[in-house]
Amino acid sequence: MADLDFFIGDEALSHFKSSGLYSLRSPIRHGQVNDWDTMERFWQQSIFNYLRCNPEEHYFLLTDSPVSTPESRECMGEIMFETFNVPGLYISVQSVLSLSAGFAYLKSLSEEDSEDSVSDMTGVVVDIGDGAPHIVPVVNGYVIGSSIKSFPLSGSDVTQFVMQLLQERGELLPPDDALDIARRVKETYCYTPSDIVKEFKKHDSKPSKYIKQWSAIKPKTGVPYTVDIGYERFLGPEIFFHPEMYSPDFSTPLPELIDSCVQSAPIDTRRALYKNIVLSGGTTMFKDFHKRLQNNIKKIVDERVAETNARHRVEVKCCHTKEDYEEHGASICRTSTVFKGMY
């Protein structure tokens, strides 16, 4: 039976803000489950209250972090089999599902009706969500664990940076809603420029054209207020290309880390990996993010092979579903021939 006093997501935030009777818990930190009791209650609520199904009558597919430990997967299996009595369970790496969903979507747009090949499941998945970003090379559907790279900045860091910039500029944000306002500003107005210096000049020459305004009402007093949004629109996503702007502890840009990931993979797979870089996660949804990333990686590669005749074609795949790639990947897992023999 579902726990009636346990809430998830926006519903949990709503009850937390409206009543002092609840506390917030996050069972997952940096992509790793650190509170199995809360995780079990989360699954219980999801299965019985949201999916409204009997787990004993359905096979289950769970996604897992690419850096998860065998002990963590064993614990997942133990809970699903012993607590929920599921008849079957498949645990897949999130990046493999993202790659499959990206391939399936792009194939649906193509007029060619060619047979699937093993190269369809070869590529680099750049997974940047609200936390624990990873760059994962996948060859023929299998993750190259030794080449996985972690990027320390995520969507939550962009939100914090936008809030910090607004406060430093003197914008009066309600303390209780400052983080939520920064998140909404990030999702609504932020974009990725091709050249940050030119972007500063554009904003300075025509501020009225590029400055946006965010209007809201203070929740406690009911007084309306307005926030001007200027440089924050492009400085927020810029931390992926100049991370030293936000954190002095890390200075390696995301394009260089992707290139390092590919270079650490077996040499006979690198060309295929460069040809298929898939973006996954809501933080990759910034306008022109994929173009900036592709241009920067291509520049790095071209500089390295300038003295040879060889050229790697760098292509960053982008489509409107990448925010939900993991969910789309799971839905086609049992029907796609790519996963034949794996499920």
C-alpha cells in the first residue's frame, strides 16, 4: 500500500513550503543512492500511487549511473525482487538508453530504411542534468568504463551562478524565492553565445533590445516586483566553456573533457565516437549549446591533426527530445532490434 504521508517532486516541495510538518530528503547524491530506505519508499510511492500497478505482474526496467558500484546494483535487485516481488528486472546504464533514444529519433526523421548496425549504438553521451554530469563513451552498446569522465558543474551550478550574478548586480530577490527565480530565469532566458566578447558588445550597444524583465509577486507581502536580466542570460551557460568563472578549482572546459574522453578510448573506436556525440539532460537544452560544443570540439581536433591528412568528422546530435532521453530510451528498449538479446 502506498505511503500516504510521502510525496515526490513538485508535490513534495509544495507540502514543504505550505506546512512545517514535512522535511525534504534526497536519496540520490551525485548520481549515487545514499539512502536506501527513502529510495525504497520512493519506488513504493511511484509504483502504487503513480503507476497504479501490481509489481508482481510486470517486468521492470531501472536506470543506473555509469559510475555505480556492483554493490549498489545488487541492492537495487534485492529490493525489487524481495520487497516488490517483480517477475523480472533489467538495470540499464542511463547513457546507453540516451544513445538508443537519440538514434531512434534521428532515424525516425530519416527517409532511409536501412537495417540497424552495431555502429548505431556507438557514440559519446554527454549527460548534463541537475546533478552529477558524466561523459560516457559507448561502443556497440557497451560502456567503456575506463574512459568515463566526470564534469563537476551541472544545472544546479548554473542556477546558483545566475542567482549570484543577479544579487551582485543589486537586484532585490526575495530570499525565500531567490533560487526558484534564478532557475526560472535560466530555463526561460539563458542561451549559449558563439563568442562571449561579441555578446558583451551586443548587450552594451543595444541594452534595451537584449535586457529582459522578470515580474512576480512576493509571496508573503503580495507586493509586485521586477527583476532585470542582462548579462546573466549568456554568462550562466558559459561556465561549461569557461568553468573558472564560477569555480577556481576547475579550469578544464567541457569540449576539452569530451575530447579527452574520446582520446582515452581504444584507437579503432575514436572516429565513430567523434561522429556521434549525443547530448542528454535538461541542461543541454540551452539555445545553440550543441553548435558551440561542436565548433569547439572540431577546433580542438583540427589543431591536433593539422599536420596529417586525417580528419575526424565531429557531429553533435541534437533534437527536442534530449531532455527526456532516458525515458524515451527505456520505452523503446524492448522493441528496438538494437537491444535484441539484452532484455
